[in-house]
Amino acid sequence: MSLYAVTNPATGEHIKSYPTATHAEITAAVTAADTAFKGWNKTQLADRVKLLDRVAELYTERRDELAAIVTKEMGKPIFQAQIEVDIVASIYRYYADNGPGFLEDEDIDVAAGTAVVRKEGLGVLLGIMPWNFPYYQVARFAAPNLMNGNTILLKHAPQCPESALAMEQIFRDAGAPEGAYVNVFATNQQVAGIIADPRVQGVSLTGSERAGSAVAEIAGRNLKKVVLELGGSDPFLVLDSADVDQAAAHALFGRFGNTGQACNAAKRIIVTDAVYDEFVEKFVGAVTSVKVGDPTEADTFMGPLSSSAARDGLAAQVDDAIAKGANVLTGGAPLEQPGAWYQPTVLTGVTEDMRAFSEELFGPVAVVYRASSEDDAVELANNSVYGLGAVIQSTDTAKAKAIADRLDTGMVYINEAPGTAPELPFGGIKRSGVGRELGKYGMDEFVNRKLIRTGK
């Protein structure tokens, strides 16, 4: 059976399989991308702007069609899928509007003569993308790098073949040069060969630690630049001075949006003593009111997990915690129906001997911790191998900013749910990865900063 297949996680129904690429097809894809780079890297910036603007327009025009594809492929509730498409369009527009400015020459003050740093594309880049945000993850890699003059090989998650093909068609319809954006249904072995190919200059992966380590090892052997956006177990700190109603609302969306399947979701909710009981009451009440159901219905907030394997893995983590003494305030088990369903769950009493303490919970399970003080909250927040993002809820903004400085993460959000925007750099530290995407920083990862020095 092909690796690439659509299986509706809401029903368990296998819909369609797609063949993996042959060796000849992989060779042709790399050749096409390399050939395209030689022309695309020399194009006027106005031509790159025109392409990205048209891509953004097509995403907007095809919004409902694109959203329906990912709802079928990975179970994202339809209104959230539509929001994802909107964000993607905004990313392409952002780089169309701002990319030329980010690529401007940088003059260097020198004692004599002149010196300038000029940014140029590197070449063919491989993107290895996950299933949880099928369009968004691709956009934040493809948009800045096409603006840079690079060309793209895209290897998507095996359960997202139709969204992968839909994106390739958008670039074709937008007038991208042949080979500038190429989709490949590659196996892991073929991916290793692509990374090793001397025509490929870098690789960006969003995925698991295991996948990131494997890709980084191959890239390192072949002296290729990598950007890795990996796992997260992001803390959500609720301080004594927090607006509890607002904090509970932000925690609900931050933990259970996309059925909890986001790397920067609010996975560890750390609440100080003074507001703990009030917060837990309001948060659990909000969680129990979440509509779980058919993801094609507009008012459904939470759908199935992406696959039965994802559901079973999450269930094993929760079962381990329960067996070792964790408290279940709501949920705590799969839903007994066809498909990959799991109840929205809130756990307390999770301790370091439980898998749920140190492992990423990639699904609709929130773990709430009581902190005796702000120092205790910070210590607990930093007690993780991950360092992607964090949220701080407090009406004392000065205090929140001071605590932000103490958190070992790549991103901190104050008084809002974790999120994203085209202008905001996204990425983490520790085992959450290396490099940044989005914003001007997303333009800087895969460029040649060429020094041009002129004497007197």
C-alpha cells in the first residue's frame, strides 16, 4: 500500500491512495528545480512579487475548496481550516509587500572605499512538512524562499497528498516557472538521497524530534544548512494578577484549537495559588462545553485527531498518568465511535514519574499545575527539554515582561492565546529546534550574504 493516502479520521474510511515517486521522478524533480533556480534567482523582484501576490489571490479564491480538503485529510474543523487558508494568503501577501525591502543591500561603514552585503538565493531547498497545518507550514517556508530567489522541492506528510497537489496546482496556475515549486511524494530513503544531492542547498523540516534528528544527521554529513521546527510543551502561566476569565478563554483556545495538535499549543497550564481554584473551575467548565463533532459542520470546535495511531498514542500517555495517580477533571478516554476521536481532557496531579510530565501531548489534553509562587511557576515552566513558546497571563504588564525574560523559550505571548502572524518570527530553542520562520528573520535563513568590497 502506498505511503500517501487519504483516510478520513472522522470515520476511519480509506478514500484514496497515491503512488510514491519513482527514482526517475525524483531525479527529474531535482533537475527541474535546479534548472529553474538558474533563471528564477536572476528575475526582477517585481516578478517575484507578482507571483506571490497571485498565489495569495488564488488561496483566497479557493478558500472553501482548500479548507474542505484538509478537513477530510486530517480532521480539522472546517471553520479553523478556513482560518488557516486566510493566514496562508496573508503570508504570501506579506512577503510580496515586504520581501523587496528585506533584500535591499546593506552598506557597511568602512575606513576607505565601500562595502556592501547583497542577499542572493542559495539554490534548491527541500521542505519536509507535517500534517497538522498542511497549508500554513508550507507557506512560511515557501513564501520567503521564493522571494529570495530559491526554488522549492516540497515533501509533504503522507496523509496530506491532496492538499500537497492543490498547493502545487496553485503555483502552476499562478504562473510560477516550471520547476520553481515541485511536489514530490518521496519515501524517507528518497528524502535522504535528495538531501545528499549536491544541487540541493538546504532543508527545512517541521515535525518530530525523531524526524528532525534524522534529517539533521544527513544534512550535517553533506554540509547542508537546516531549519528545524520540532516539538513543544509550551507553558501557559496564570499569575496572581491575571484576569481569570480571559485567562481561561485563552487557555481553552490555546490548548484545544486544532484538536490540540499544534507544536505551540498551551500544553502545560501553570497557575499560581491565589487564582488556582477559580481558574480550574472556569477552565474545566469551558472545556466541558466544547462542541466535539462532525468537523464539516461550521459550529464544531473540536474534531477527531489526525489518525487512529495519534489517538492511541495519546491514550497511552494519559493512561500512564492515570495509573500513576493523576486526577482526571474531565474526559480521559477515547470516544467510543468510529474514527480517531478522543475526549477533551483536563489532568491535574501530574508528577515527574509520569510520561505526561516530560513528553509532548499532541492532542486535546491539558495538564494543569499549581504553583506556590511566581518563582515556582518559572522553575516549572523551564523544567522541560523543549523551548518553543510560552504564554503569560497578568494584568501587571511590567511584571509579565520581567517574567518573560526568565523563560527559556523562543517566543512569549502576554495576555493572548499562542498564535502566529506573518510578521512575527516563529521558532524555539533546546529540543524545539533551530532557526526561525516568518517575519524578516524567515528571509534570512537560506540566503547568501555576499560581501562586495571596493577599494579606493
